[in-house]
Amino acid sequence: MLVLSGTRWHGGAVLAAFFVSSNLISRIPHGRPVTGLDPKSDRRDHWQVYANGAAAAIGGIVGLIDFGLGLWLVTSTLAAAAADTWATTVGRWSPVPPRLIWSGRSVPAGTSGGMTPAGTAGAAAGALIVAGIGAVAAGMPVLLPVATLIGFFAMVTDSTLGALLQGRFYCETCKVASEWRVHRCGSQTTRESGRAWLNNDGVNFLATVMAGGAALVTWHWLSPQG
Ligand SMILES: [Zn+2]
């Protein structure tokens, strides 16, 4: 609603590009059962929507004051959200297990902070689609490379925060790793590492807010209107 009110159909088109492309990519059958951690990747609860969309909503509010800047922010933050969503989805097709960014340690599929070549390529593709629609809607070609790069590096930031800071838990009842304080079986989990208060939604939120910050900086340097 905020994106539409501040950046009209232009921002709406970017929002649609994010939702439609993320939805379509998740429907491609890949024949690999989700293993390892909680199958949370298809989760689309309200927290996840806030985590991915809050920065774009702020961009929508900015659009009420400065339309061009608002659209620039909406496109960049949604490119970041798309990069993360696509990385998660395409990463599940990976024939090789993910590795933690920087340390290179191999981790079970679905682990936050784990990266695969397939997921990384998916992140770039997702960011590119959203950035492309934003660049066309805004009539600002430079937004294509800018938002693609911001989206891609937001995914790298997301993976870094996920690997270093996100809380990791263990369910004693099910004897499996979990990313949640309460496992889906209903049992309280025990913390193994990371910050207990920082979950995947928090990491997504931080990464998209950082994307917004990067967009704000690039607006003044690179946009035709900044
Ligand atoms: Zn459990």
C-alpha cells in the first residue's frame, strides 16, 4: 500500500516483478527434497513479508516527497529482497552442499549464511529482473546496474550476517538443527551459537535496510535527478 501510494504504478510494477518472479521460480520443480534444516524457505508469513518489504515501504513514503528517489529506493530494496529469495530458492537445486561465506565450511542445505554457486547466480538473476523493471518504470537506465549490484551485495551481506550473527538452535526432541527458538514440533530449542534474538527475518530486514542506505548514497552520485 505504501509503495503504491508513494510511487504509484511504477513502484507497483517493481513490487509485482518481485512477487511474480519469486513465486514462479519457487514453482519450478527441481526433484530435490528439502533436507537438512527446517523447510522454512516456502514460508510466507507476515514477519517475512515485513522483513523483506519494510525498507521498500519506507521507500514508498519517501516517494510521496520525492518520486524519483522513492522509486530508486523501492527498486533497490526490492532487488535485495529478490536476490535473497532467489538465492534461497535456486540454491535448493544445487548439486553441491552450501558453504558458509568467508569460512568456506560446508553446511547442511537450508542453513542461513550458506552459499552455493547456483544460489549466487540465482541472486544475480532475481536482482536483475527487479532492477530491470524498476529502470524501465523510472525511465532511468542507470538504475539497472545500480539496483542489480545493490541487490546482489545485499544478498552477500545477508549471508554474512546469517553466518556470523544469526541465532542457531538445536531441538533436543527431534535431534535436528533449527533456526528457531521454538521448533515446529513445539519444543523449546537450545541455542548453539549466534544471537538468540536475531533470526532470519531480522537478518533479511537488516540486509534490505542496508540496501536502502546504499541506494540513498548512489542516488546522489549516479541518478539523473539526484
Ligand atoms: Zn523438534
